[in-house]
Amino acid sequence: MGKRIMKIGILSREDYQKRTIAIAKGEHKPRRDEPKVYFESMESLGQVLSGQNQELLRLIKDNHPDSLSELEMISGRKKPNLSRTLKTLSNYGIVELIREKGMVRPVVKATEFRVELIL
């Protein structure tokens, strides 16, 4: 699989709300190259893409685990911790959690990140 680039924006909560309302009113049409995912600060982005979470993404990308149990064995992290982390990564579209045969299989959706800081 090739690299999948995710464009991330850093935008204050207030500006994000203004942007969302402008889009809903038809006053702003997002450009094709605009970020689809926004964080309120570099700190919040740093929490989601921490070194530990980057390592987890690499493990998933390289090992293609079929379940959280398999990922637990590979990563050494406990299932409740993995579930929380993967849910957060999934909420941002970084990981997809595929439910099949009563199990959850994590799949990395983004392997490269571009950050756009909007002041």
C-alpha cells in the first residue's frame, strides 16, 4: 500500500465554529485541498499523534493484525488502553475499525500528515 496523506488544520474552537456555520449557510465552500480534520491546538494534535501512538500506527501498518487481541500481543498494550486509543484515532479518521466475525480489525487510513496552522 502506498502512502495516504491526511491534511490536518489547527484552528481555534471559535474559528472552527464560524467556519462550520459559514459552510452550512453556503457562504464558504471548502477548497479541495483544505484540511478535512481540525485540531484546536498543536498540543491536542500532539496528544493524538504522540510518539506512543505513532508506534502503534506503525505496528498496525506493518503487521496487519486481525483483531485487538493480536494487536495487544504485538504491542504489549492492554486491550482497554488500545480500545480507547483506537477509538480516538478512528474519530479523527486516522484509523478505521472494521468489525467482522465478532472482532475488531484496525486498519491505518493515514500514513503521512500535513499540518496547516491558521492564525
